Amino acid sequence: MEETEKPKGILVWPIVKLASLTKKGWPGWTVLIGLIIVISIVIMTILAPYISPYDPNALNTGPIFGPPCPAHPFGTNHLGQDMFSRVLWGGSTMLQVALLSVLICFAVGVPIGLFSSYIGGNLDKVISLIMDSIYAFPGLILAIAIAVMLGRGVVNMALSIAVIYIPSYFRIVRSQVLTIKEMTYVEAARAIGAKKRTILARYILPNVIPSIVTVATINFADAVLTAAGLTFLGWGVEVDVPDWGWDLYYGRQYLPSRAWWIIFFPGLMIILLALGFTFIGEGLSEILNPRLREGE
Amino acid sequence: MKVEKLRTYYFTRHGVVKAVDNVTFEIYKGETLGLVGESGCGKSTLGFSIIKLVPPPGRIVDGKIIFEGKNLVEASEDEMRKIRGKKIAMVFQDPMTSLNPLMRIGDHIVELILTHEKVTKEKALEKAEKLLDELGISRERINDYPHQFSGGMRQRVMIGLALALNPDLVIADEPTTALDVIVEAQILNLMKKLKENYNLTLILITHNIGIVAEMADKIGVMYAGKLVEFSESLPLFENPLHPYTEALLEAVPNIKLSEQTLKWIPGSPPNLLNPIKGCRFAPRCKYAKKICSEKEPELIEIEKGRFVACHLRK
């Protein structure tokens, strides 16, 4: 693997790998752009403690409601906090929540969908009914309700987002499996005496994965937005944790007094992060399908 | 192999569809049986019944399938799994969808071998390469995906998959229906060659009488879930006993007789939900008599090796 290569290789390998994406045509570029956006934001968040000019929670670092200027490139808010520092710091919660919620959804929604629709019958009907009733709820409201029950914190936010997303995974997996299990190649697999386990793992699951990846990336994008929404409504993280959602919450009150920079920059970051994930999802869903691969 | 009074019904919401109704026949090792009949007459269901893969809501309700001295109808799912692919193999109608699009061609063959034999992956791969040679497919393509293969090549792979473990019986369900005539001829030749090499028994399900004429030793004609005629191949073509067989043979287009208008059988097969009383072909039969619509004819042996279910032949 990469580790055994020369030290230089560790640095070059990912770049070479990423550059090869562009050979896959337009979807490759989409994934690349999405990856660049997301990775930049991740790096920015990790490096925030070292590169931010001020403590994100320090008060009166400059004038109150100071518009962007060389000392405070993104301006200052109502407490005189440096918005640039806050933007650098503020992605961490969202990224953690998004990643965790996608992992939970994946681990729960996919197996349930797979077994439920492969086995079928009454079990499938009951599970579908439960999933559909969760799905029928407006997502954000359900997330708020669960977040209120569980309390604040990253894991609780991730859980409440996961609950509203599991039905999406379930539904997409279930409908895909319903189509795929009728395909002749699944029947052919049965006709060669393959075990149920083999059929699920080798014939059905791999054919479902591309659709799941698409849902997962859209889930990422939506989790970012829902996390922002939860924090905005006061059910996300504690107030002393710098977060784009909090900045939106406080900043919106000062928009009438034309302090646009307080919500503009955090808002832009949320949009960029969501956009990055969406790009990756759209591109991957085309690349992962060998039938749509070009030039092979 | 022997099929006795087999009944496979589909239990739908609208009622019971008797897709295979009281079918009895026998074939011997090395023989080719051609099953012919119109669409929806139960040919494929019969094929699926033998390997016990009738899709739900279908079920074998009665009868026996004796294969190598064993009644498959009573065999457990576990026993069946060991028979499928190893002793009885199946070739499907549509080669475009019968291979997993995400698995390499070689992996299909390797998987089959590993399912039934305790060999290493390398050995299996070696065997897969040999098999590709036999199918006339270049070894280099073992790592290709199905979408990189043409329809004819995929069907060759399917046939290879069916024959890889040297089974005793192969059920081919319309193996060339989705292919053009040139490829069809290639596939049929390949099947003939392999059949002779392996001395296997073949059940060829098709609606193409031309194929049957070329390949089959015995022919079973099915109509509305019933086996109406079962006979050696040649005598059936020379002198069809059942009016339906006769009509079926007349309906084959002949390229040399361009002036002749194509004959067809008026009407369509009866609804299998509520089969009519008497002979099921009676409403479309030009020789139908009074008894035909009153009493159902039974399959009886008229001459040696010639069975027919028709009142006119008594």
C-alpha cells in the first residue's frame, strides 16, 4: 500500500489519484470540485486553532458591528467578535454531525432495507409502514422533537438527523432490491445453487450501492443544513461553541440594520459545504455505475 | 428423467392459474426434448418446476419429478441448492440481463465452481479459462464486465456457466429468442457440439419450431398448461397427430413460398384462470366434434412412443 512507498509518495499519491478523476470526464470533474470544496473546509476547520487571528469567543476584538476591513476581513458581530475567526472555527460541529449521522443511517437503514425487501411478506409490510410514517413527518420538525428529547450535543444531533434519514435509505434500498431481485441474474444465481447470503452480498448489495452513495451524499448535504437549523433554533450545541448555525441565529436580528456580513459568511460556508457534498454525490453516482463509465 | 402428473399452479389474487396441469413425460439420458407451444402455455413454468424455482405465487401442488431415482418435488431447499448448477443447470432467455453487471465474466464462472466444488480460487480460475476456450471466447476477456460483451457472447457465457460443472440435465429456456438469426445458428451449433461432448440431457424450451426440428430427439407440444402431444421428433413433423400441432407446423413461415400467405391459428389460448370444459383446444380446432367440448381427452399412447391427447385419435 501507500505506506510502504517512499515518503514522497505519501504526499504525491492522493494528488495523482485525484487528478486521475478528471480522466473520467464531466462526472470526474464534478467529484473533484466537490472533494476540493469539502476537503478545504475540513482542513480549514482542523487548522482553525492555528490560523485564526482571534479567539472566536473573545469579545470586543474590534468595533461592534464593524463592516469587513483589513483587520477583520469578515467584519465583527454585535459582541465585537471577529467573524473571520468564527467562520474558521464554526464548521467543526457541522462536519462531525454530518459524518456521524451518515454513518448511523448507513449502518441501520441499508441492512434493514436489504433484508426487509428480500424476505418480503408481512415483516416487510410492517417495517415499511413504520418507515413510511417516519418519512411522512416533516423532517426538521421531527429532528427538533428528537433533539429536544435527547438534549444538546453532537451525538444527539447526529441521532436526531439519522432518525429522519433512515427511512430515505430504507426506501431507496428496498425499491432497488425489489427491482434487482427480479432480474434474471439473481434468478440465474439461484439456478446455479448460490446461497441466500451470497445472493444478497454478491448480486444484490453491489447493485444497490450506487443509489445508496447518492442518497448518502445528499444526506450529508442535508445533515449540514439540518444541523445548522437545529443550532439556529437553539437545539444544537452550547452557545460557547462557535458554530455557523449560532452566527445565523444571532446575525439575523441585525440584518435590518444592514449588518449583512454577520450572516453572509457563515451562510456562504454552509451553502458551500452542502454544495460540495452534492457535487461528490452526483458525480459518484455516475462513476460507480460501470455501465455508465466512459472510455473503457 | 421422468415427470409424472405434475401440476404447478399460480395462486393469484384473481384465482388459481393452472400453468402446468397434469403433465407426464419421460426422457432418457443424452436425449434432447423440445418443448414447444404458444406464449403463456406453461412451457417456461414447466422448466422452472423441474429445477424448483417457480417464482411466487407459483407452487408445485402435485406430481412427481423423478431425476436419477430421486423425487425432486419432495427434496428440501438445501438439497435442491446442491443439485442446481451441479446436476441440473439452466440457460435463460435474455442474455442481456442474466449476468450480474457488476461481476467480471471470470468471477461468474469461478463463483459457480466454488459454490459446488472445494477447490482453490486459482484452480477455479484455470478452469474458467479453459471453459472460455471451449466457448470460443478469448482468454484475455476473463476480466471484462458483461456490458463489454455482445448478446451472443453473453449467451455463450451463460451456456458455459450451465455446462461448467458437467451437469446431467440442462434446461434451456428460449436460449436464442433474444438473438439474431446468425448468432442463433452459432449458439445452436455450440450447444449441439457441447451436448455431444458432455452426453447431457437437454430440455429445450422454445416457440421456434425450426430450432426444435434441428435439435430435438423428442418433442412435447404444450397447449394451455397441458401436454397435448409427445412424440419422437421425425414422425411428429411427418404426421402430426394433434390438430394443434398440425396448425402450429402450418404457421411456420417458409421463405421459399413468398406467394403463400402466412397461416395462423384463429383465436387465442384460453384463459388459464378458468379453463374451459372438455378439450382446451376445441374452440379453435377445425375438426372439433361434440365430444371435444364435453370431455377432456387424456394423453394416450397411440403408436409406440407417440402420445397424444385428442378424441379424434382414438
